[in-house]
Amino acid sequence: MTGFGFQLLKKDISGARLGRVTTPHGVFSTPVFMPVGTKAAIKGLTPEDLTGAGVEIILSNTYHLYLRPGHEVIREMGGLHGFMNWSGPILTDSGGFQVFSLCKLREIDEGGVWFNSHIDGARCRLTPELAMEIEEALGADIIMPLDECTPYPADREYTINSMNLTHRWAKRCKEAKRDAAQALFGIVQGGMYADLRRESAGALVDIGFDGYSIGGLSVGEDKGLMREMVAAVVACLPEERPRYLMGVGAPEDLVFAVEAGVDMFDCVMPTRNARNGTLFTRRGKLVIKNAQYERDRRPVEEDCPCYTCRNCSRAYLRHLYMSGEMLSSRLNTIHNLFYYTSLMKEMQKAVSDGCFDEFKKRFYMAREQPA
Amino acid sequence: MTGFGFQLLKKDISGARLGRVTTPHGVFSTPVFMPVGTKAAIKGLTPEDLTGAGVEIILSNTYHLYLRPGHEVIREMGGLHGFMNWSGPILTDSGGFQVFSLCKLREIDEGGVWFNSHIDGARCRLTPELAMEIEEALGADIIMPLDECTPYPADREYTINSMNLTHRWAKRCKEAKRDAAQALFGIVQGGMYADLRRESAGALVDIGFDGYSIGGLSVGEDKGLMREMVAAVVACLPEERPRYLMGVGAPEDLVFAVEAGVDMFDCVMPTRNARNGTLFTRRGKLVIKNAQYERDRRPVEEDCPCYTCRNCSRAYLRHLYMSGEMLSSRLNTIHNLFYYTSLMKEMQKAVSDGCFDEFKKRFYMAREQPA
């Protein structure tokens, strides 16, 4: 097993970066988008579907897998890689975000967090040390420390206390982590205060991590504020480590954040929107249930080489959606993931060719045209 | 486009037959099992998944497609083959069975049947001539005439009247059918009366069809009665035409009916049971939610070469089922269809080798062992 590594290959004048991440389960280029396989599956897709859609690394959720089937089961089944039969790189979050967004009766103390399981209400405890133990059992290539995802809105005092707790937990995670083959990223918090964001980035860099995540954004704030926070954090992060913007986002957010110097992203948007019948195209979103597609023989996108566009008309996709067929979710998900991975590859090429600015113009111009 | 043809290649001493059906969209051997793609999709599966599971011909439902998206939409999209991107043979039923099983406020008259759509309650009419028009638009290789699926139980008088109506409708369908490339099968009715079953078979043979279906069975009667009816009908059908037992059934029913001389089958059992977490194996059924599979690294069947068994442990399949992941349905469906198509291929080989009796012994002996 090779360990984790990051090479910064090129930096565009705009700030966008081209990089290469090495993990025990393979290499991928950045900027990269990671689809979310919450319960050890990207809904409806096999590993072959994912590879066909250009996916190189997936994310899975510690919180859900801890509750069901339990990390010890997954450890016995050969970790997440063996369990779900995905041989490429995997990243797991720490469960913190889900505890703070899904669970009732949370009680945070210095040691960790008490919460009620969203499945059966059982009282559960998560600590920085347990998060490391669970993530070690899951065996992802890149793991996250337990953090408190600061709620939005939050006042300055709450945000400072929350951020400092996240820093102390991050340190404990680093100390508790045992598997040298797993990379551990720090998670920058600091709410919507640029100075706290900078302070958080500095504190985590002082502890020292294999990469740095930006957490606590895309939680309801407006896009301008989100972008301001991203810029503030990135300015304080070292060039030679990957930067990962958690839970973001829409295509235009990815373009913004890549230009700001972010390398990695995850979001449920392409997969969840697919299940709701919303398809991403260069020309914007296409809502497949619309009556105008009833007899439309064209694929979702004329020049898209994804499985769905090569094989299915809009008319068929509309029929599957209207009929509640699960094949609808699968075919739409394949297209949306292909769109996202292609967008990232286009940005990689734009940085490589030194023309990110032109890429951006093309990206926004295409959206002016009808889908 | 080649037309429809049936060659009887071999008949086993037991009565089981090996045949070959030629259609405009390809050739398949019989006995054959046709999975049900009610709404122009086998739930969750692409054509590639179907081919991988050994499927050679699929069935789709006229009733559902007539209501949504409408047969004219499908005609414009290149028929069912173009619409759902399946290039192999397709069989469509006439919609009669669904009208009689799903719809409220049915009124049957000589001309046809009035019914309320199960989707929005709209008052609809189906006639033998319209069934032919719809099935022509759908463009299947093998089509069915409108029939009344005699309810169970039904008294002798009702059954006679119902059967005779089915015969008159069958004749009208034959007269109304326009596309010579489509094969039309007659549907034998006659309820649970062996003499009426024989009479029905004779009447349909007199009209003359490309093949003969046995309808109105597996509607709640006990298995002995069903088998008695199948035997009565088959004895009155010509050797040189394919026989199709509609809506049947469990693996042991297929083995029985093949031995009785039936060539074609369809049933929702492998696909529906897959979605309910029941997997078919040579050793009987395996209920994947059972706790005993929580840490079971084995595939569903040790020696099964299907995609699911090559790639997934029982533990993973159980997790997907317990978590409500749609990938569960898909992986289970692939295995169950592979089981069904393999069973048919084994029976083809047994007839070819002249050892159907030995096959049957093996089939029943395997079921004595734990799954």
C-alpha cells in the first residue's frame, strides 16, 4: 500500500489549480467532484456505472454506516472497499455533520456529542476517538475528524466556542488515528466571520493535516457570503496541501471555488436532483417531467457521450419519471454525475492549458442558450 | 424484416420440448422465460443488465402503456424497441388481464369493455380492434388478442359465456390485425373446467393462430387444478405451434409445465420477489433480510456466475435491503432473472440430451439442501 500524497501540478493566473492526489486505492486529478454514497451505495448505481460516468473517488457517510450495518460488520467484510466492491479511492466524513443536521436531543460536551439515532431514537455517543475508530474500520483513503458544524445563523461568541471545540477535537483525532495509510484532513470552521475563518485555518495548519476541508458552508447563507468565507480560508491554507469544500455544490459554485483555489468537492446535488427529475446540462437545468419532452426524441444533451444520452430519448426519460420507475433515478443519476465529472475535467484542462478565464466565459455563455 | 416462425427441434419422452422461435428482432430457444417490463422497463434494469442476466425476450403491458404515455407517443418514438432501447424480441399482452384485475366499474359488452383507469379514474374503452391498433403501435414481435380473463371462482354458465366471448373477440382481433410481421397468439380460456378448456383450445385452433396461450390460470386456484387445466389444454394444441402459459410462475411450476409441453412463460415473481428481498436459488428461497446474513461473506449462490453473485456478499445485499437502497432491488432482480433464465437453459439442455427425468430429480434434490 502506498500512502497519501498531493502534487500541485499547475496554478492558473486566476488561482485555479491542477493537482494529483495519490491514495492507497489509486490516483486522481484535481479539481475533483466526489458523489455521495451515504449508505455504502450511490443510489441505484453499481461501481461499473460510476466508472462509466467518469467517477474516480466517492464519499460515504460515517454516521449512517455506524448506525447501520455498524462499522464492525464493514470491517469484517473487508472495509468499505470490499463491502461495496469499489476498488477506487474513498473519503469518509466523521459523522459530525449528520449528528448536527439529522438528530434530535443533541448534547455537546468537551468529550463528544450525545444524540438520538434518526433510525430508532436510540441514545448514541460520538467522540473524536470513536470517529477515528469507526473510520479506521470503514477503511477509507481519506478521513475526517469529528467537528461541530456551527449552525447558521450563530452569534460571534457561539461561533468562537464552537470553532475552538472543533480545533481541540481535531487535535484529539490526529492523536487517536492509528492507520498511517489513511490521510486525515482538518476541518476549518468559524461560521460566517472571515476573521474567525482565518483563525481556524491557521490553528489547523499549526496542528498539521494531510489536507484541509472547509466545513460549515452551504448551510443556508447567501452565495456571496459563502464565497467570501471560501476566499478568506483559502488565503490561509498552504499551497502544497489539497483543499476540500464540503457539501458544495451547484455547477457555478464549483467554478467559483475552483477559481478560488479549491481542489475537492462533494454534494448530493447531482444525485438527489436526478431522483427529482432535474438534469444538469451545459445550457442549464432540464426538468424532465415537463410536457414539452413528451415526444422529444433527442437525448438530454445532444453531444453528451454518457450512457443515458447515448441510449435514451427525453421522451423515454420523461415516461420513466412520470411512471415512478426506478430506472428513471438511475439513468438521470448517470447523466448528472457524468456532467459533474466532465465539468471538473474541463476545468483541469483549462488550468493545464492556462486558459481558465476562457473556460469561464464559455461556461456562462452556454447557459444563455435554451436546453 | 423476417417474420415469425417456430421450429420444434426435439421432444423428450417426458413431453418436454426444445424449440426455436424466430422473430423480426431475433431468435430464441424454448422453453423460455420472459420477464415483465410493465411500463416499458424491467424495474431498475437497463437492456445491458437484462442481456447480462441471460434474458432474450421481454414482455410489456399494453394496458399500462395505453394509459401512459399512450401508444401514439410510443409509435412516434419508434415503437417499444426504439422507446426502451431493447433490440431483442418483445411480447405484449392485450390489456385484458389488467382491465379485469386492476380496474373498477368494468362493464363488458359484445363490443368490448368499459373501465375506469387505475391512474386517474378516467372512463376508458378497450375493444378487440383497439387492442390490435395499440399493439401495432407498440410494435412487439408477438401480440395477444383481447380476452376476458374468467374470474375465479366462476360457475359453468358464466365460464361458457365468457369463453365464447373470448373466442369471438379472438376472431375479430385476427381480422383487425394489419402488420404481417407481428405474430398473433390465441388465448385459451375455459376456467377450471377441463372439457371447456379442451373446447376453447379446439375453437382457437380452428380460427388458426401463430401460437397458443393458456390464460386465466394462476388466479387463486390450487396448484393441482392449475396443472390439470394445463395438461387438458396442451393435449388439444398442435405440435407445430408454440404454447405460452401466461403469468406462471414459481420454479416448480415451470418445471411441471415444461414437462407438460409448454414452451413460453412470463411472471412477475422473479422481479417482484427480488424487490421484496427474496432470492431464488437451486436450494430454494433465500430471504436476504434475515439476521443470519449480517456478516455472511458468501454470494447468494456459491457457483452462480451472475453479476450480483460475482460482486456482492450476502452481507452487502442484506445491508442494501435493510437500508431501503434501490440498488438492492436491482442487484436482487439481476440474480433472480439469471436464476430463471438458467433454469430454462438447463431444461433446454435436458431435452436436447434426452434426460429431462434426471434433470427433474436433480432439481428436486437440490431443494432438500440448505441455501
